[in-house]
Amino acid sequence: MKIVIKTTYLFLVTLLMVSCNDTKTTRKVQYMADTDMYNSVPYDTYTVNPNFKNGQTSQAPVAGTISRTSSFYEIPDTEQGYIFAKDSLKTSLETNEKNLEAGKYFIWYIL
């Protein structure tokens, strides 16, 4: 019985020592380093970029898309806009059990 305990103890200590080596934390060789597939070249916002015809890094939005700074809401984001939206906008859904049940899942999802 003592030999089984000693063998188990020795196995666990050996396993601990092997698992604590530093080969997992050191960098490995990057085989595709010449193509920059692992480390891409970052471009600053207002610098020259050879990837575009006009040489600019920051480009205008593509036609038909919405830029980050534009808003597509017709109601302004002010106190008066909030009051107007609260008074004038109504839902087209009926208040019935089916819609209320679907709303429970939606509220659970967003919380």
C-alpha cells in the first residue's frame, strides 16, 4: 500500500513539474512572418496609405451607407423631441396575450 501511495505522489509531483515549464508562454516561430499575416501593419488615421488610390487612410463612407456621425432619426435628441415622441408615436401592435408573451422574451433578452 505504501508503494502505491509513493508512486502516486511521485507521479503527481512529476506531472506538476512538467506542467510548469515555460515553453507554453514563449513565442513560437512565425512561419508566415514574411507576408505579415500574423502582425498586420497598422496605419494611423491621417497618414499616407499606399493601399488606396488617393493615398489617404481615412476614407469617406461608401455610397448608400450611413456614417457613424449621421443620424437617421427624424426626431431630435432633445427634451422637446422626447416629449414629442412620447406623445405622438404609438405602436401598431395590439395588446393581447400573444404579443405580451413575446415581449417577455424580448425584455429577458435585453436585460
